[in-house]
Amino acid sequence: MNQIYPVDNRRWLVLAAFCTFSFTNGMAFVQYSPIVQIASKYYQVSDSEIIWLSGIYYVTYFLFAPLSLKPIQTNLQYTLGVFSFITAVGGWMKYLARDDYNITLGSFILIGIGQLCILAAPAYISEKWFPQNERSTAISIGIFCNYFGMNFSILFVAILFDLSSSADESMSTTNLTFAILNTIACILCIVFVRNQPKDAPSLSATVIKQPIIQSFKELLTDKEIIIDIVSLSAFIGVSWSYGIIISIILAPFNYNQEQIGWVSFCFSITGTIGGTLTSIYVDNSINNKKKISYDWFIKIFITLGLLAMIINAIVINQLNDTSIIVLSGLIGFGLNSFQPMAITSLIEKTFPLFELVLMTAVMQTANLVGLILNYILLLPEFQTSCLWVLLIFCAPFYLYVILRYHTVKLKSDLIEEKRLFFLDAFDKLCLLLKIIFSQYLYNKFFCHKYYDSLSSGINKYNPSKFLNNQEKIYQLYLQFQFFMQIKLNDPRRWMVLASFCSFSFTNAMAFVQYSPIVQLASPYYGVSDQAIIWLSGIYYITYFLFAPISLKPLQYSLSSTLGLFSFITAIGAWLKYAAFGNYEMTFWAFVIIGIGQLCVLAAPIYISEMWFPIEEKTVAISIGTYCNFLGMNFAVLFVALLFDNIKDTGQGMDIMNLTFALMSTLAHALCLVFIKDDPIQQTNNIKQLKDINIISSYIKLFKQFYILCDLISLSTFIGASWVYGVIISLILTPFHYSQNQIGWVCLCFSTTGTIGGLLASIYVDRLIVLKQLPNYDLLIKIFICIGYISIFIHILLIDLVSDLWIIIFSGLIGFGLNSFQPIAIQSLVEKTYPIFELVLISALMQSGNLIALIMSYFLLLPGFEDKCLLVILAFCSPPFLYIVLTYQTQYKKSQKSDTIEYVELIDAKQLNQNLISK
């Protein structure tokens, strides 16, 4: 029979008293946000100093929050009484300070100290006072009263200053009102808050939790929990920052204080309603003994919040007032509603860690995030792109929460799976040995001369049972062999690939960023058009000269190498942004970014070999390759759209380079966090890859003439694809195409190739799963024929066809010249086995870069500027004939794998026969 726990009716009074304290303390946090300019004049300081008054909340909580835990644990009543009294003292001190900024600063420090116990207390109050089926609602109410206080403050202040003609009088009224409310909250805490109910409301309330220091130690030594806390608290910090910078976002659109107040109020009220309703639903489900999917709620809410923020950032210039309010409401609904779910999920996940410790760690991290974001958003360079900064900051945490976060601990899942697998296999082995040993005992003691003398023993052991175990022995042995051959695929492989793809994508953006705006970039930098185009040529030169240098680092440590090269790329991107029209500095920035891409082109094949099973390798190579193409063509489209909407070239250049620098930095962070050297389960293949001699592979490669011909022929089409992407603007400019139109043509060129290559890769992997050899030659020849013929038709009809046909032909060229690449790479890996894949792909890409460099040189000569497609077609004709007529894949690697599997099968069968005969 289930035990029924008594519930104290005073619990709602305790929660209500705490909520008044949380509400009134939160009001001071953002009270100056809608009136920054008025407050700076009142206190005779800069706008930044006014905004940094809110930053005191972040600093005091981050530094001193752990000091409040023991008092809360010892006596909730006295602790809330003392901290609410400190808040009230700070409120009156702020009122009495009048226009003295230093005294006001001291009052904010006191109020900041007063809020030390506010953010963590809801979880503790819900644990001590509320039954299991009311906790989510209690946590939700406790959290959202703080938000409600912040945004009520913005609305109240905005309306007050709109109605009053005297700023001094309104400032005094505001501070007096807040001081009175703080005092009322202090009285309510002293009167109604009690330490704990007479009887525990639930079983978990009776459980003695770990001590505070021990909980902190366990928390800080658990890598998965740390990542969970950082990821979830990042969204909490973003929500706080958004609430503070609403006035900065809306100021350029001439919003008055009252309008900003209503937008802020909408931001908080939607999140409060959404979070409270969700919490009620969760508590009702718990009451009905239903399982709750916290993860589903968390992921839905943050996705909704970020999507609304993306839409707001993109179209904010075209929105009316109603749309601004609706989008702010959706952002608040997403970024605020998820918080009680996230907290309850973390409590479930980290039990029996002390809730106070967990909540303090979450809120400390969120305060640190809010402090960092406030600092960044107050820099002059970022004040016009606040939403984009928040989105870029959220991106890695969003990916982690969506892909990896789970309320049940995930970090041990794979280890536990492997442990259970080996235990199961061990049990099977023990049973097998037991049967064999029993058969041995029977043969030794119950046969021949011992049979008559031990007839009673025969009856006892039932030897006929063991005589019929031949088949069972054989089946168990086969099952054991099957278990021992299972290879567990590391689920982190997709995060490793995605992180590399973000690096490849952002590195490639610089390659063609000036292609659609050559005529704008040349006067900006004070150089010729050719000098701008040759910035892309730096990529070709650096890769051709230095690519082999990156192979040994990749082989030695994948994580360190990609982390280093992504860091170099980020440095180059920031140097390019800081150049501000200086061509020499921009040139060296491109050199640095070119060095950063040394490992980008060869890494996909190595990652696929290290991390992916054979039935996923072609798709992995395809994704890793095409993210580079997508980065190039996204850059062309982004730049084209940007400069179509911005008339000031200098401003457009700054926005473009700043965006690319931020994205490169984000990619670097993703590489550092998610890329690992090896999967958890080591295989012989991985060890062999790390032991291969790079120099001997190069020697083998260059000794075989037919392989060199294959490399040159296939890399010619790769180089032609890169060059076509760069010179699209030169081809279409004579036909009066705008930057916007050129951007869409480039996107069509890359997208068709990406889709075609991915579908072909999936088809190839499917054949491998079915134990069939893919016909790489047929796929390669079909793709390059489509690309080659499309270029030929494009040359003939470019003067006659409409814009739609130009896009169609560009799509077909992209489909042909891009789709064949992952198939060609797999074909070469098969054909040149056992040459090291890294060496092979590095040589292929070096050749492609050299050919692209030569093509670019010809295309920039005065006589060839209007014959770009003819030059590309002329370069591709001999390789086209060679591939169509003579190229053929030799399946050396597949045959080697089949031989190994066959030998293992023969050995297993022989072992089975020996085992049964014994």
C-alpha cells in the first residue's frame, strides 16, 4: 500500500511571500533599461555606466551565491528574512541617494547581495513544502515571479516617464515606490515564511541529501553534468540579456518608453503563462502516474524561441509594431517557458545531489553568461546586431541540447551497453564451457569400464541429457562468435562530423566572398579587379605548397589539429575585419585563412575512416566535402543580398567581415568542444591508420603512372568546379545580372551538386550494406558527362536563353561537376589500396588547386575574360576523354575485406568442428 504524505496548507503562503520578495528584488535589475538616456543625464554619467548597474546583479551572484546555501539549508525563514531586509535597505538607500551615482552604485550592490538566495530558493521550497505532483508548478511560479518583477518594472517605469514631464520627479517616485514594495516584501517574508512543514510532503523530502561541499565536488567532476548546466544556463542568460537590450534593439525604430515597456511585458508574460501551464500539465501527469518527457518540452521551447529570434533578426526592418510584439512574445515564450522544465529535469538527472547546489551552479553560470553577453552587446560594433550575437552564441548549445541532452544520464549509456554486451557474452561463454566440461566428465567417468560400477552415478547425472547437447554447443558457440564480432558505433561520430563541417563551411566562405562584388571591393581597397580576384588564388597557392604538412598532425591528433587550424582561420577572419580597407593587411589575412584550410579538404576521408562504419563512409565523405561547397556559395549569396540592401560599401564590408569572423569563431568553439581523436571502441583499423608511414605512401603514389593520370584527370573537374564558382560573376556581369541574381545562381550551382552527391552516396552505402559492389565508374562517367555537356550547351546558348535557363544550366553544371566527387574519392581509395587515404586525397586536392590556379590565371588575361566557359571546357576535354574511355575502378580494398571475412569464417567453422569433435 502506498504511503500518503500529509500536505501543509501554509505552503502557498510561504511561496507567495517568497514570490513578493523575488518580484520586488527583480524590479531593480532592469528599472533603468527603458530610460537609459534619461538616467544618464540624471546621474550625470554615460549610458554604459547606467546599464552596468544591472551588471552588478551578475557579478554579485556569480561571486557570492554559494555563501547563501548553508543559511538556506539551516533556516529558510531567517535567511529569506535577512536577505529581504538587505534588499529593502538597498531600496531605501537608492531613494535617498537622489542623483548621487556612487551611493546608487552602493545601493545596487546591496540589492545584488539581497538576491543571492532568490534564484536557487524555488527548487528548495518546492522540495521541502510541496508534494511531488505540485513541484513543477511551484518551481515555475517561484522563477517567473522574478521575471515578472523585471518586466513589470520596465512597463511601470516606461509609463511613468511617459506621463510625467519632470525626469527628476519621476526618478524619485520610481525609487520611492520600489523601496516601499521592498519593505512590504520583507514584512511578508518575516510573517509567513517558515523553515519547513511539520510533516514531510513526500518521500524525497525525507531523504538526506549530500553535503554542500560534496555536492559541489561531484558536480564539478562530472563532465556530462557540467556540459548540461552550461548549455541550459546559456539560454537563461540569453533570456536575461534580451530583456535588458530590448530598448537597444528597438531604439533605432523610434520606439518610446511606453512601447518598449509593453514589448518587454509581452516578452515576460508569454513565458510566464507558457511555463506555468506546462508545469501544471507536468504535475497533473505525475499525479496520474504518467511518464513525463522533459526533454521534449525543453527542445520544443528553445527551438521556438530561437526560430522567433532568427525571424526577428532577419525581417526586423520590415516589421510593424504588432509583429514586433508578437515575435517578442514568441521569443519570451520559448526562452522563458523551458526554464522550470529544465530545472526539474536537472534535479531528476542529478539526484541525490543537493537541489540548492545544483540550482546555484545553474544560476551562477547563467549570470556569468549574462555578464559576458552584456559586455559584448554594449560594444559599439555590436549594438546594431544584438540579435545576431545572441543567435551565434546560442548555436553550439542549441545543437548540444537538441542532439545530446537527455534527462536520463547519457554519459554512461555507451559504456553500460558495452559492459552488458561483454557480460552477456561472458555468460554465454561460461555456459558453453559448462556444457563442454559436463560432456568431458561424462566421457571420462560414465563410459566404457566405469559404466557398470557407477550406474547410480549415471542415473544421477542423466548422461543422455549431455549426449543431446551437441547442437546446443554449436549454436551457443556461433552466438558467442557473433557477439564478439559486434562493433558498437560511437554516437558522437555525427557531432564530430558536424563540428568539422562548421569549420569547413566558415573557412570556405572567405574563398569567394568578393566574387559577386569585385567592382565594389576594388575601389574600397584601392586596387584593381584582378588584385581582388587573386585573393581567392591565395587558397590555391597555400594548399598546393603546404598541404602535406597538415597530414602528420591529422594522423597524430584529429582534435588538436582541427582545433589549431580552426583557430588560425578565426584569427585570419578577425584580422580581415580589423583591416578596414587596408589591402595589405587583408592580403595577409587571406594567407592566414588559406593556411587554416590546409586540413579541410583531406579531413573528411580520414574522419570517415576513423569514426564511421563501412556502410556510412560514403555519406560521411559526401557531407564533409559538400559543406565546403555550401560555405562558398552561401558566402556569394549572403554577400550579394547584403550589398543589394546596403548602399554604403564601407558599412557593407564591415558587416560582411564581422559576420564571417563571428562564424569562424563559433566554428572554432565547436571544434574544441565536440571533436575527439578516436571513438570509444578502438579497432585494428584505427591502429593501422595511426601507424601508416606518410612518406612511403607518397613514394608509392608517385611511382604508379596510371594513378597519377587518374589523379590529374579527376582533379581537373574538381578544379573546374571551384573556378566556375569563382567566375560566375564574370560570366553573368555582361548580361547585367545584379549581385542578388548572381548569388541565387551560385546557390543553385552548389545545391544541385550537394543533393546529387548525397543521394549517390546514400545509394552506394546501401549497396555496401547489401554486400554488393557499387559501380563507381558508371556514376562518375554519368556525372561528368552531365557537367561537361551542360557547359558546352551553356556556351552555345548563353546569349539566347532567359534568366531561368541560365539558372537551370548552372544547376546542371553543379550537378555534374560536384556530385561525382565523393564517388571519385571512394573509387580512388579502392583503386590505390593500401596507400594511405590522407595522402591520396591530399594529392588529389593539391592537383585540383594547381589546376584551378592555372585556370584562374588564364581567365584573368585580357583576351580570355569573355571566354571563361571555353577555357574551362578546353581544360576539361582531355581528362573527359580519358575518364570516359579508360578509367576503371579496381576493388582492391573490398576484395581485401572479403578475403579477411572469408578466412575468419573458415577459421570459425574449423574451430566449431574441432570443438564438437572434442
